[in-house]
Amino acid sequence: MKLFNNTIAKVLYVLSLFLFINVNLQATNFVLENDDLIDPRAVEKINAMGNELQQKTNINVYVIAKQQYPTIKSNDMKEKIASIKLYEKTVVDTLKPPYVLLTTSFTDTHINLLKSNDIKDIVDKDDILDTYVIPLLASQDKNDMRAKVSAALLNGYGQICDEIAQKKGIKLETSMGSGGTTFSAIWKVFMYTLVVFGILAYTYIIMREKKRGY
């Protein structure tokens, strides 16, 4: 009976997850989920870059920012990881290739970058996350969570678009590097400041964990 109940619970979870994602993917922007973690100005900039890139390359770059994934509530880490993977798979199964999906959950302390097979060699996942996203999220400063998440995802998203544009031999007028607007200038200063603090904090954490390993 217990096994039967667990099976029913998982089936209901998958069905509710599928409906949840399908409803939210009806949005016309490239921020599929936000949970108010991304500043509206950053959302506007992401959509501008995403739309231009899509029009010029037919490649879609999406973002999901969640307080917490709709995962199966369990104390078992393997089950939790499995449910996160199921959530991500359910999302990408609804996306039309070619695509890139930058996804993160604050409570689950999870961040990932998923790509369709037809563009897997265009974007370097580890470089994007380790260089442009994680250091900003790991920064220990006075900026609140929303500011750091906004900066980290905008920074990562901008780099993804720039790398795709470079590989495709095109120029994005909306690129983070294009400059010329007050918005771009403010975000550049803000992100570069966070990068400095982020890299220092990230390096400190890595060195501390290495020392603990010996």
C-alpha cells in the first residue's frame, strides 16, 4: 500500500509539474520563471538581447529563476536531485531547438545551463557558470539577494548571447558590450563591482574547502 501511495504521489507530481510548466511557457518573453528575483530592468534587457538573437540566429536563450523548484519534498538528497533533473527535463522537453536554458533555484542552491544538442559546442557551460554567474552569486557584500541574482543572470545571459553571436559572425546591437545607454553603464559598473567581490569570495571558499580536505 505504501509503495502504491508513493507511486500515485509521483505520478500526480509529474502531471502537476507538466501543467505548471506549460502554463508558464505561454509567456512571450525569454524569462520563463522569475519569482521576483530578477529586477524588471534586467528582465527588459534580457528580452531585448533574446529577441534580437532569436531573430538573427533562430537560437532561443531562456532563463528560469526560482525561489525553489517544485521538487518532491524529501530529506533524501538523491531523490531531491532526481526531482530537480526531472523538472529541468520537463522544461527542456517543451522547448524547440536550438535553445539554451540558464536555470537557478535560490533555496535549492542549484544552478545549471542546458543546451540542445545542435548547439552544444557553441556555448561553454563551465566557463559561463564559473566565470560569469557563480562569482556574482557568491559575492559577500551589502547587495541583497535580488540584486545579486539579477546581476548574475544578466551577466551570464549577456555572455551566452555574445558567444553565440560571435560564433555566428553577427553583431548584436543590444549586447551588454554595446554600451551607449545609461542602463548599460549602470549595470556594467554594478556588475564589475560585484565581480571583484565575487571572485575574492569564491576563491576564498575554494581555498577553505581545499584546506579542509587535507
